Amino acid sequence: MSDRLGDEVREAFAKVTRAPRPYLQERLRESLWGKPAPVTPMPRRPSTWVGPAVNPFAARPRVAAPAVLVAVVLVIALATVALLVGPGGLAHQVGALRASLGSRTSAATTAARPAASGAPQASAPAQPTPTAAPLPTASATPAADSGTPEPAAPAPLPGYSCTVQRGGGSGQSAVTTARVGAQSGFDRFVVEFSGGVPQFEVRPLDSAAFSRTGVLGSAGLTVTLTSTTLGGGPTDLRPGLRVIQEAKVLSASGGTVQWGIGLSHASCFHSWVLGSPSRLVVDVQY
């Protein structure tokens, strides 16, 4: 099979590479440079020839020079490849050449084709926005202390105190009445006088000292009035309020009157004086 194909290729190569005829050179020159070929006088026929003269170029079709050259080059190339690689290798090389040309053409077409208007366009990656670092916050308790802080003891209200309080004037007076009442945030003990408010002293007592007074409560106050007498009004009050449990006259003699105020628990107080009528006010904080 290979010998037969080689013979055919050699025969075709011999036909293509043989010297061209003179009239073919003239026609190629006319096609390439657009100049008419010089007229070559035809040899005269013998006088015995009867009939019209025949132009040998009139019956032949015109051949385009570029097409002829391309065909010649292709035939030479195919013949050379066939001689080198054989018939099977020639078919393989032609298929590989076609596949390579097809892939290159497809890649070039895809790269040059503009993106469809409806296709999503790739966007540049968004730059991260710098964020401010959180500021450190102060902790209510130290980090090393895992226990719950002890609640602070409530401070006395403005004007309240847990120590002895004194006040009043130097004139003579008499107690006319006394009363106890509940207010917002404190209980109130009031003593009224017929004259001005005499000198007074309000002293807190602890549970041990207060227990000897015989007044209700676990703690209490003693209110001592000097230069005064007991003129009237109640001498023992048991209102059962939140703080004040009882208010009772402990003694009244020698111009001195002393009251005992029993409390549910030890508490701070505020002693102050009012007029019209004159009175001593003792407010006991809850």
C-alpha cells in the first residue's frame, strides 16, 4: 500500500515540477502585471492545410496565477510530508493541524467577543473599611475580685444624726400636749409648749440601757426638757408605727420632764423647733 502511494506521489510531483510551456509563462505574466503578453508569431502551416486558422490560446481557460502557485506549494508540501512520515503519519499530522487551527480560532473569537449585556460583570473586591478599636471600659469591681461587694451602709439623710442633739431657749415653759405620727420616710414625735421651747437634749440609747426604761422597742431615745413642767396632754403613746413603737413620760419633777421613745431598731434622728405654737419636733429616720 505504501509503495503504491509513494509511486503516485512521485508521479504527481514529476508532473508538477516539469518545465512549463512557453504560453503558460506568458499568461502568468499577463495575470500578475496586467500587461499583455507579446505576440509570438505562429509557424505557418503547409499550403496543403485547408480551413480557418486556429488560435491555440482561445480554447484554453484562463488560470489565476495565485491559485496555481498555492496549489503547487501545497502539492510539494504534501509530497514531502508523505515521503517522511508515511501514509498513516500524514493523516495524523493533517488531523492535528486542523485541531490546532480550530482551537486557536475559537480562543481568539471568545477573547474578542464582548460580554453580553445581561451577564454579570466581575467587580473589584471591596476594600475593608477601617473600624475604630473599642475603648476600654472601666469595671465596677476589680478583675481579681470575684466576690460580690458588700452593700454600703445607708448614710443619714440631710440634717439627720445618730449622736446627741441639744437646743432650745432659757425661758420657763410647760408641756401642753404630745403626739406621734407617720410621715414619708420617717416617724415624728411632737411636744407642744405653752411658752417658748425650753432647753432640750435628745440622746440615743443602746438596747441594754433602753431595756431598763420599760418602753417598747429594742432601741430608743430619751428626750430631756429642763425649766418646764408637765401641764397636760397624754403621757403614754403606743402608735405601733414602723420605727416608733411607744412614747412614754419617764419622769416629771424638779422642773425637768423626760420622755422615752421606743424604736423597732436603732436609727438616726433630727431634732428641730417650730413656732406658733411653740413645739419640739423629733423625726426618726426609717
